[in-house]
Amino acid sequence: MIKYLDLYEHYKNLILNGMLLPGTKLPSVRRCSGEFSLSRTTVENAYAVLAAEGYIFSKPQSGYFVSDLLIENESNMTSPAVSDFGKQTECKFDMVTTAADRESFDFSLWRRYVKSAWRQDERLLSYGDSMGEPDLRSAIAKYVNSQRGVVGTAENIVISAGTQSLLSILCVLLKEEKNIAFWGFDFPKGRTVFEDYGKNVISVSKDILDMNSENCKASVIYVSPSHNDSSGSVMQMNERTKIIEYARKENILVIEDDYDSEFRYGSHPMLSLQGLDGGKNVVYIGTFSKLLLPSIRVSFMVLPQELTRLFRERAALYNQTASKAEQIALCQYITDGHLLARIRKQKRIYISKSEKLCSRGNELFKGLALFTRCEAAYLVKVKSITNIDSETLSKGAIENGVKVRPIKNEPGAILLSCAGFNIDETDEMLMMLRKAFV
């Protein structure tokens, strides 16, 4: 259970870091109590401390709002990370973006399905199913079974608006589980959800021995086998097997975030961990934000039987966060075969982009750096052949108008994402990036 001071620190940090702007309304005491599984007294105490210190103020009959009294005083306390982020957003080329390629998405086709959904008047008059629309859950079950070997039916699937919403549900279902181990994978937004629910988040290397250390003793393992590190490498079968065997032996739940499984360079996706396990002790999480558009907020998870039972007992207390109209449209879109066609087209475009970026990059950066394709089809690694470290390269690139991601634990290496990049601007972007290497 999160104490009131933890909740106080949570909102205080959001305000000081600019994540909650002046005038923003905080969740009501009742809503906050439900979202964080806290008593109303705990929330009221946290809000009282925030108000006493001037971070928020109360409006009668309206609730609590973020104050603007501290903004001037706190402006000099902005962390380097926040300042750097502000500079990065001004870059002409964002090579970190997860945006979709405009040419790969048929907007007119998607509009037809959305319009068709909005014509279903009677269906739209009611609230959505707390687990998600039944027909969409059936379509998802068929899709992940055929494409990823996932075991389960529509009855095991829960739909929500984004992975963080799904993790919030899991935190409630796993309220007794305190230690969450992230296996060789950094997912800050996921870590934040667990931490906000009072979980102890542990980072472990890709080694079973680390799981046995006294400092770990995790009850849940969070893995992303299809995007196992920053460059999108795939977890090999022997490692997948080890995790499943270890989880069974120690009675540990595995959360499999199958992010990026569809976009492999020159290979087919491996069988999911959930499929290897037979659906007994693995929660499988997937999202359509990457497959379609980031603005289409529909994600899902496939629960083992026991967690399915626990969620159904509480389902009436949850509102569905994903748009009902989008769920209806997506169901028909998948059923008509457009999702698979979209993935094939998107993968071809990503591969073509990364190949052109590597080819042209190696020409312009000869003697300075080497461009190579990553396993994730839309990522390109740039490795300096000099002694420049990754952070210096990243900062130099930003100063010259190109936002890039440094690769941790690999000196002189950065990543470029060409997912939403206009490939016709390759030469201009590369010439700006080149300045950071000379």
C-alpha cells in the first residue's frame, strides 16, 4: 500500500518536472483512491500536504488544481534532463521517433471502417464491455494464435487504451507481488506504473544467475523478447526456454511485452513465451499503436486462467478506456485481412528505408563511422570508428539539429529510427549529423 507521503512525492515531482502544468485539475479524491487502490483518507492527507506547501490549491465544489505560485521560484531548478528534452524537441530531424510512416497507412480505408462503426447507433448507445468488445477480442485471439502461437480465447483477453492502463490493472490483480524484475530491458513508462503502485522494480541482466541473487528474489519477471535491448535484438530460443523453466520452478509470473515482434529484418517472429509456456504462467501484452497509428490507443493482454478469474470478479468496477467506436472499426479491419496486409507493407517500407540510410550513410561517413541495420527493421546503428563516446555524439547531434538515441554500454554508438522519417531528406539529415562526428 502506498503511504500518503509516497503519493505526495509522486504529484510533487510531476508538478516540478512540468508534467502537470498550472491550472491542471488533479483527480478527485474518489478517483485517485480507486486508481491507486488507496483509502480516501490517504489521498486527502497527500492533497492536504501539497496544498499546505503551495503546490496545489482547492476550489470549492470543483476540486484541486496545480498552483502557478511556485513556477517562478522553481524555474531555476529544472533538471538537465528536462532542459535537454526541451532542446531536443526543437531539432529539425527526430530520429528517435516512434511515429508511423505516412505513406504506409491508408487513411481513406481506415476512415471507411470508422464511419461504418459510427453508423451502428444502437451499439454505441451503451458503455463498452470492461474487458473489451467481444467480437474484437475474438478477432485478436485468432490473430495472436496464428501469428504468435499465443494460447487462449476471447475470454482471456482484456482490452485497454495503452500498455500503461493494462499494467495498472495487473498491479491491482498482483497486489501481493512486490518485486518486479525487468529482464535486460528498459521500459521507463512501465517501471513508473509499477513504482506508483508501490512495487519494488529491479533491473537484472540477461542471466538466470542474477535472478537467484539475494538482491533480486522477484515474484514477477517483465520481459520484451522481441525487442530485447535498445537495438531491437531478439531473445534467442535457449534463453526463452530458460526463463520459462525458471518461472515454473520458482512459481514466478512472467509478463511478456511483445513490442515490435512483427518488424524483424530478414526473419520471422519467434514463438511467443506465452505459447512456449502453454498459456499457464505468462501474461501476453500486445498493442496496435505501432501496427496502425500511435493515436489509435488499443492495447490488449492475454491472461492466464487464474488471473482471468480474478479480473472477472472485479470487472464490473472497471470502465473500458479504449474507444468503443475504434474497437468496432478495428475488429472489422482485422477480420477483412487489412492488418496483415498493413504489416507486410510497413515492413517492406522500413527495410527499404534502413537499407538506403545505411548505404548513403556509409558513403558520407567513410572514415568516420559505420552504418548497420538492426534486427528491428526500422532501426539503424551508427558506430563511430574514433574515440568519441555515445553521450558526446548524441549531444553533438542534437546541437546540429538531429535528435538521436545513444546506445548504453556501447561506446561511440547511436541509434537512428527511420520509422517516421521522410527518406527523401536523407542527405540533408546525414550532413547535419556528420558535424557531430568531426
